[in-house]
Amino acid sequence: MRPIVVGLCVVMMLAFGALAVTGASAMALIEEFVVEDISGKAYAVADLTHDGVPELIVGSNNSVYIMQWDGSGFVDRWQIPGIAAGVASLTVGDVDADGLPDLLVGTGQAGSIIIFGFDGQDFFRKGETDYLWSAVDSILVSDVDGNGWEDILAVTSSGGARLLQWNGLGFDSVWRLEGTGGRVSLLTVADVNDDGVDEVIYGLSAGKVAVLQWLDDELVPIWENYPWGTVSAVTLMDVDRDGVLDIVITTKQEMLYAYGWNGSTFELKHHLSDPLLKISEAVAGDLDGDGQDELISVVDGGLRVMQITRASIQVIADVDFIPGASELRLGSGRLILFDAAGALHSLRPVPKDFFELVVAEESMELAQPPIWVEGQPLLSATDVTKILGPMVFWDAASNGITIIGNQGFVLGQVGSNKMTVNGEELGLTVAPVVDDDVVYLPLEMIAEFATALRWQPQLRRVELIP
């Protein structure tokens, strides 16, 4: 039996313009690029060097790597070593009001945030916050108090949160959330009450969500709620497409709550219960450019893309080729994330029927589109004969399939996960199918008549050498 190679053909692209799958109600995600062998812990994409081209910044172990695209792949241009406590998180923002982007690195162990700048040649250390006495799991920057200077919001491994503000010489801790029942599941900033000013939103695992606003020189709660269950994820999305972000909470009890602004307070807009809501991490946004936000979640076995309606949840894509996904982020029509090994992946949406066939390094159009079974493409007998030459016979009465070519013969049965190759019985991952009197063959059968066949699920591509 000729082998099927399930390989990783890395398409190294970094075009930060928007991508769209216009009007798509269902989609697939394919891999745009992957950066391997980095054991990444945190990442960001930003123009740190002021040249108009964004860099890929990755934190790994005790170093930060600043990478640039060279036309064929990412290469290390700068390295910031010697972060003794280890890199736990990072982000980019102008936190010292000098008009230039800073690199903020959250450390492990006792936990501080180190600020780095760029002098045109190299990166240098500008300062460091006081210890937060717990590893800094995540950082974001925003002008919370509206004074024109970006502030630092940090979530620590102890489950607490801090707001740090620049005082002209260093950073003051002006707000702190600790020991309030449960870990912080989300800390983010957005305008969720349509007043033109960003609010701070946080969720606690024990079942609390709150919205805070900077009033009279302090951060104060303007709304709180206690949804039932253990919070698994909190994210922001425009559920009802009214132009204002809603606060979406999922729980380990497979519940979803969506709260939105009604002009005077936040009210419950949606309340759903569904086994599809068994998720551990989520991000939301309009991934496919159809004008409606999607909820992208980490589930057992991979990723799931869903659309939320008032009465139901619609699954529009599943991704099973990235195990242990984490650190999900959306931007410019892409989903970026780490896998369990710390490799960084960028995925982009394509139409659900997207498929590419490459024969002897040349793209080829199919006479009939493939059909998909359990995430694998099955090609029509017409196309198999056209490309590779074997004759395919189907007995409608018995549903038996016979394929005869120069390499010998293959016998199979519609609906059966077994085939016989030159007298030897072998298993099939998926069974042959007949649809509208057209026979569709799984890749294992086709591989018997090819010199090589390579199926790349992350690209939805089959490469064939006749």
C-alpha cells in the first residue's frame, strides 16, 4: 500500500490587510502560517521599530524575540534575553507618554512588568513596575482615566487584577482586585454603554461580571451581575447587531448569558443552554467579514466557530488540527493562537467548500467538487480516472466498487470502512460514498494508484504525484 503523508506545508504569509468571506454562513479555517520551535508563552503583533511594517513579537522562556518577514518566513531580527523570572505575558502600547510604542513584558515568579523601548538600532530597558507578587498572566493597555496617557491593566496568576498609571517618573497602583471570590476570567476595556468612553469589564470564575468606569479619580463599578454557574469564559460581541458590544458569559454548566445596554442599564438579552457551550476559552469578532460577530471557542479536540442567535447556536466551522489551543486573538480577518507545544499559528477563513488539488506541483480544477466526510475530502471517480487513469466500476445492486489500474485492483463497498488491495484486506478512515449516482472515493483508495499522495488538513489541500 502506498503511504499517505499527512504533512505540514507551511504557507508563510503576513499580509495584515483585511480578509473576508463575503456573506458566508459557514466557513472553514486554513493555516496561513506557523512559527514552530519557539515554545511560545505570549505574543503580539505591532510596529515596534517605527518602519511602518508590523513585527511579530514572541516571548519564550527567558527571552523575547522580535521577528520580521523576509519574503519567505519569519526571522529573528532582535532578541531581548536575560528576563530572569521568565516571560509570562506581553503587549505593546505607549505607557510613558513619549509618543512611541513600548514593549511591555510581564514576568513570572514575583511578577513585574518590564518596559522596553527602541532607539532605532536596538531595544533598551526603560523601566519596571513594582512587584505584583504573582506572575503577570496577561497585560493590556488603555487610557482608562481619559488623560491622554495609556494605563496598564494586568491579571495575575493568583486570579487578581491591577490598574497601573504613569506618574511621570514611574507607575502607581491605583486599583486592585484581589480575594473577591473566584479568579478573574476576563479583564478588558471597551465602550459597552455607548457613551463614547471605554469601560473596564471583568468576570470572575465564581460567577460575577462587573463594569467599571473612571469617575472622580477612581475606578468604580457602575453595574454588577451574578449569573448562575462557574464562569468558563467572558467575551464581548455584538450579539443582536445593534452596533453596541454585549457582554457574553459562558459557564461550565453549558450556559450562555448575553447582557447589553438598554439606554439606562445592562439587561439580559440572551440566555441559552446547549452542550456546544462546553468551552474553556473564547474570543469574539467578525472573523469572516459577513457583518455578524462569531464566537470562537476552545473545545475538546480543537476549536469551534459559532454564531449566536436569540434562540440557538449555529456551528459554522470546526478545527481539529490544532491541539491544545490557547491565547486566541482576532485581527484583520485572522485568528492567531498557540498550540499545546507553543507553536504560533495564524488561521484565515475560507468558504466551507474550499479545496485545493495540486498534481505534480500544478493546481488542478476538479470536474466535480469533493464531498466531505468527517473532515476529509472524497474525490469523484470521474476525477480519479482523469488524473490517475484507473477505471472505476460501481455495481448499484450490491454497492460494490472495483478499481482497476496499472498497479493492480482495489475492491470496496459503499458505506464500508474496508478495502481489498490486490487480495489484502485493509482499513479505511472513511468509507466510499455514492451521491446522486456519483461515486466518491476516500484518499486511501486513491493513494493506491498514485506515486505519492499527501493530505494537508490545515490547508485543505491534496498533493498528488501520478
